[in-house]
Amino acid sequence: MAVIQLRALLAEEAGARRIEVQATTLGEGLRALPVHRLVLDEHGRLRPLVNVFVDGQRERSLSAPLAPDAVVTVVAAVAGG
């Protein structure tokens, strides 16, 4: 199973820093998260202030394949004023 690591606010909202998912694409993995609405917008696209890394490489394509042993890190930037 792929592992999704959540940072800061996302981990707090999800109640976990690490979640195992069974997914073949990045989009499937992100949609399986309990905080998917904070990561994906109402059209199912990655929110602009969310950065995703698959095995250490930045990835924006939700159709990117996920290996069973992939490690995905999701970081949401904090914006405001």
C-alpha cells in the first residue's frame, strides 16, 4: 500500500500524520484521504496552495501512477493576511 504523509494542519484535521491507501494513481490516493476536500477543490483538482511530492519529486498530475510502495507527502501552504 502507498503511504500518504500529511503535514501540519492537514495532519491535525485528519487525526493522523501517516495514512496507508490502496490506489493506482495519485488522484485515487488523495481522494481516499479523510481531508480530501482540503486537498482537492470542488472540481476534483489539486488546490493551488497544496504541494504534493511522490517519492521526493513534486507532482501535480492526479493521473500520475502510484507504486504500491510509494511515499506521498502532502503539504498545504498557509495563506492569509
